[in-house]
Amino acid sequence: MVGDLADSGALHPDWRAAFEAVPRHRFIPDTVWVEKEDRLTPVHRADGEQAWLELCYSNEAVITQVDDGVPAGPGQTGREITSSASRPDVVALMLAALEAEPGMSVLEIGTGTGWNAALLAERLGPGNVTSVEVDPVVADQARRALREAGHHVTVAVGDGAAGHPSSAPFDRLIATVAADRVPPAWAAQTRPGGRVLVPWATDFHNGALVAFTVDQDATMRGRIVGNVAFMRLRDQRGKRASLERNVHGVAQARRTFTDLHPYPVLGEYDASLAIGLKVPRCKLIVTHAEDGAYTVWLVDPWSGSWASLDHEPGAEKYPVRQSGERNLWQEVEDAYRWWDELDRPTADRWGLTVSPQDQYVWLDTKKNRINV
Ligand SMILES: C[S@@+](CC[C@H](N)C(=O)[O-])C[C@H]1O[C@@H](n2cnc3c(N)ncnc32)[C@H](O)[C@@H]1O
């Protein structure tokens, strides 16, 4: 795995020794979960060491907890992923983007398995890593794995949005869990000039990696430096959208057509990132038919509004249905045209400022604040 990561360019040479010294499987619990036909199904190490090891050493996230530890699906299956060991190439890219050096102090938010914390401790040195995990059972497992592997890391149980004031200030902060509203405490607890790395997500788009630099005034400004998708901070999970629960009144829905093909709107990273800034509380679901046709659903689980767009191969116009107080497809189409008129900015042109008072987005320079 380490060789593959190095060959792919994801693993920075400075981090190679740490990856070689910290075997991932020592941090993965004996029961993990895989996605099978819309269900999360357990895989037990005791039922097949080889299959379990293959999961540990694939370049994939390994699901280590579902439904906050109490599987909520039928027959002991899970519905929601609530903890995982992140994909190794994402871990490697984020560690490189953190620009951490041996001797620096780091706060990690979202301990999960403890693997990332162990990699940090291996390179930065014992006692330099603090990690906060919201789930006490997950934190306990990570603590045990870290201890058994000989890494001296402080693992605290709590809401990582509050940081870890008693060990602040830190030189670096790395969140391995996504935020929509980035907690200002992360800036306040990082030294001026320090770097804060955050997976940033909207309801519509998950997500973008933002690398912030902290100023003297506990304000941080950053740009998008990567494309990563993480689970959300527990308090920011919001509501899950479901066609069964949220789509009602199909016969009464307002019907129109659009000639805007859904792919460039919803499937292109730069466009959907920008739409996510403009259209809050909107979740995307796509359902496929066997003949290559598909339906795009836009769902606002808070207000109950929904929209759908049916795409058939070769069609040039697409039927749209909208229901509820919002016209969700119209909002998305307007946001797409707004992005188009801005000259289709790529992700790296957006910036984010987080201050003790607020959070806002800018384009190209921090003077060019965008009202979203
Ligand atoms: C993707 S996993 C982290 C992966 C981890 N760094 C590793 O090396 O395995 C995200 C973790 O964030 C935790 N989490 C979610 N909300 C949190 C919060 N508010 N504070 C701290 N941890 C949180 C989840 O319980 C989960 O374990």
C-alpha cells in the first residue's frame, strides 16, 4: 500500500517513513462494515482474516462504526456511516497539505481509529499530538490501539468544534471530519501564522479541503486546495434526505421542462461546489433505471420541498417537477447561471474567511466578498 501511495504521488517523501512505521491494520477494529445493496453489512475478522486484511490495505475508507454504534437497519445491518478510517491516499494528501514538521504541536479533530493520529505522532514526536473524538467507544478503541502500537497521543472525548483549549495553542489543526460552519475555536486555538486544514461541505456538495492561515486576530483565511468528502461533525449532520420520507404529492407537483442538461450542473465539481454556496438545505439523490435513464431528485428535508428532473438518453428537453414552498430545480438552475456568468470559477479561486463573528466566501481575493 505504501509503495502504491508513493507511486501515485499521494504520499509525500517526508511522510513515507511514518507510513512504513505505522501499519494500518493495527488500528482497524475486528468488525468493519461494507456497503452492499444500500445496506451496511458487517465483516468480521474471525470469519476470514484475509478478507479483513484486504479491506485494511485497500485504498478505500474502511467503515468502522454505523449508526453511532447501534446498527439501525434490519437484521443487524447499518444505515449511516458514523466512523471510518479515511482513504489512505486522502490521509497522505492531507498530511502533506498540513505542512507540519517534526516538533510541532497538532490538534486533530475526529480521532476515529487513531491511525492518522499515530502517523502524526510518528513524524512530529511523542506528546505533540492531541486528538478529540465525540464518540466515547470510538475514542477508547483508538486510545487502546495507540497505546499498543507505542504512540504517545492525548485522546480526549468531546465535541471537537470546541477544540481542546487546555492544550492550546497549536501550530497546526487538522479536521478529519467535515464542517459546513467552520468552528471559530479552531482559529482561536492555533498560533498566528499556523495552518488549519478543514474538509468543508454544504448540504448540496461534499466537499472541498480548505487550507487556512491564522491571523493575529483569531481570524483565518483559506483557499480550496483539494477535493475530499468526509462525514460531518455530529452537530452539523443536519437531516437525511429520503425519497420515501420526503417526496409526496407527485401528482400535484408543478410541471415544466428545462433544456439544461443535468450533468454539467450536478456532475461537474466546480459547478456543484458553486451551486452549494447559493442553494442551502438542498440534498441530491439520483435514481437509475435499467435503460440508461435516470432521475435527479433535489430534496429539502427541512421544508419538505422537492424537485425532480427526468433524463432519458438522447433527449434534449427534460421534464421537471417541483413541489413545496421552494422551487428547488429553479434555484439550482439560477445558481448554475450565476456561476456561469462569473466565468465559471474553478474551486481553487474560492476562499473562505472564518472570524470569531462570522464566516464568508470570497472569489480570488479576500476583498471580493460574495454574498451567498
Ligand atoms: C472519518 S472519521 C476520522 C478518521 C480518523 N482520523 C482515522 O484516522 O481513522 C471521523 C470521526 O469524527 C468523529 N466526529 C464526528 N463529529 C465529531 C465532533 N463533533 N467532534 C469530534 N469528533 C467527531 C466521528 O465519530 C468519527 O470517528
